[in-house]
Amino acid sequence: MQPTAILAQVSREALQGEGLEAVLQRICDFLVRSLPVAIASIILLDEDATEFVQEVWAGELDLSPPALATGWPVTMGAAGRCARLGRPQLIVDVNSDPDYVPGNAAVRSEYLVPIRHRDRLHGVLNIESTRPDFFDPAMREMFDAIADQVAGAIHLARMAAELEAANRKLEALSMLDGLTGIGNRRSFDRHLAEQWDRAVRERAPLALLLVDADHFKALNDALGHLHGDLCLCELAAKCQRFCEEHGGIAARFGGEEIVLLLPGRDLAEARALAERLRLQVSDAAMPHPASPVAPHITVSIGVAATLPEAGGRAERLVAAADRALYAAKAGGRDRVCTATPQAP
């Protein structure tokens, strides 16, 4: 096969793999399959280019490949020398090279090329042949070009991985409330849909607590919005910890309202948990000099629970908790009230 055809095929192989390791494996497999080489390997470096951390290889090995679980320093082997010097290494006779690490007793020559993209050294392309005269100038030039192709493939794969990680981070951030740091309404809506479907499959109950800080506007007017924000953040943190203890999910529902989703809890269990949360908030004794209920922050909690059914609407659970919260406020606040979803 002509060098141009080999280079073209390497490019095609790089486009076929799913993920970086699969891409590199396809390239190594192709080189061993198409050329008289005993071993083809691509050895990747860490960020600092001080250790090899991953090796993909193809061919016939008499020995196991180097154990890279704890890193393979560039002070070892011909590949390490190639990485340290940053230039290709031709070994015409492996038996006379002090850095050669034997992997196949039939190997006579080796050619190693730095895999570099711009200023970053990604690793080393290692080719070993059973022929001492295999790596002539034309063949070395071809492997230099292949190393450039591999560098491009690694760069693109890592860029894609970094972009995917950035997108995941943005997605996670888009699910958080900017003030309290707990889930936002979008996060709650997604969890509600997921937990509803799960409850349908498992024939398990699902409960919802809607928590509202009593006379919160009066708190803002008396002590300022900054103080009110700090109190809301502390209330949100308490709800978050409460959910972590009881297997639930907390989110800011809107304004000073926080919603807690409690999978697997029926109405009686949910009411008992709501009462426990109400007492915890009261015991925290966050000052509220403008409240007619108590000298500290109190909460009203609306509780609803249901046994979800396929085709049912989760919004009815939210509406029931909202009705219960309204009843708690109308009844004097600092209390827990319950409601059940209305039939369609």
C-alpha cells in the first residue's frame, strides 16, 4: 500500500472510532494489519508531560504492556527518551539500545515519533519491526505524518470531551437557584416528572411539601432585603439538609417558597416530616422582629400526597399542596395543613 493511501486510511480510521481510545485503537490495528510491523502503539502523556498514563497497542507481544496504573515516568524506556528530547528516535538495532524495552523477541528495529499538537506534547507513536532495514527515509516520513494525524485526532477528541464537560457544567448550573444554591423551578419540574414516572412503575406513593416563610415581606421591610436574602438562604439550606436525610429533593419554588419532593411517603408520613421541619425552623430562632406570629422566623407548610397512576397529572399534586399551604396561612400560619389531589 502506498504511503498516500496509508495516510488516507489512517484519517478514515480516526473518523470511525467512538471516543479517543477507540480512535487510537483503530489506528494501531490498521498499521499492524497493513504494514510489516510487529507492534504499533500510541502512548499518551499526562498534562505535565512527565508520565505516560495510557497505552493503546496492537500486534504480537511476548510480554504484557507496561503497567500504567501508577504512571510510567518519561525517564524510562526509548519512548521516554523520545518524549524528553521531543524528536523522533530511530533504533536500527534494538539489542544495542540501552533504553529499549523488549516486548517481542523477533523485533529488530524501532521508530518512535513525538505526537505533538502546536505546543502540547500528547504522547509518542511507537512502531516496531522485525526487519532492521524497514525504517528507511520514506517510511520514517510517513510515520511522521501519521503522528501528526494522531495528534490532530487527540486534540479534536479532547476538545470534544472538554466541550461536553462544559455543557454538563452549564446544564447543572441551569438547574440551580442563583440566590439559595438549591434546585430551581426548572430542576423541580424535571425531578417531579421523573419521580412521578418512577412511582407509577413501582406503585409507590409520592408526597410534596410546600414551605413558605411567614410574613417574609415584613422581614424585608424591617431588616432590609439583604438580611431577608440571608435568612432565605439559611432556610433553603435547612430544607436541603432535611431532604438529604429523608431521601427527598428540595428546590426554590418561587419567592420565599421552597418545595420538597418526598418519594415513597404517604400523606401521614409526609405530614409528620413536615411537622418536624416546621419545628426545626422554629428552633433555629432566626430573628423576625416584624412578625405577629413569633419573634423569629416561622414557616407554614402545605402537604399533599398521592399514589401516582399512569396518565395522571403531577400538577394536581402541586395544586393540592398549594391549597394546603393557603389553608395553613389562613389558619394563622406557623402550622402544617394537608390536602389530597382532586380527581380529574
